[in-house]
Amino acid sequence: MRCGYRAVHALPLRVQHRTIGAVNLLLGRPGALPESDLSLAQALADVAALALVHWTPDPLRPTDIDTRT
């Protein structure tokens, strides 16, 4: 609260219906998120989970972009 946060929402990072972590949204005012904001935030968390699962430390080569899209 000293930093100005009054609410936190935890969203699961999910891959194939399995939770692998969480994303925390810190808000400056208390209360629930509107349903549309919650849906968007969960969609972003789902994309982040997929990115984490498919992340590789190897640098991308120019041909990787063509083969991965």
C-alpha cells in the first residue's frame, strides 16, 4: 500500500489447461476488474504462457521467422 497499490488480481498462466505460473496485476484502486478487462488480461496471460513454453535461448536466424509463421 505504501507504493500506491490498492488491489491485486492474479491470473493463471495456462498451457493446455495446466497452470504453469501466474501474472499479477497491481491496481491503484480497489475493486474488481470489468469483465472485458479480465478477459483481455487472461488472453494476454495465455499468450505469455505459450511464449514461455516455446522460448529458446538460441538467437533467431532470418530463416526462422519464415519457418515459424
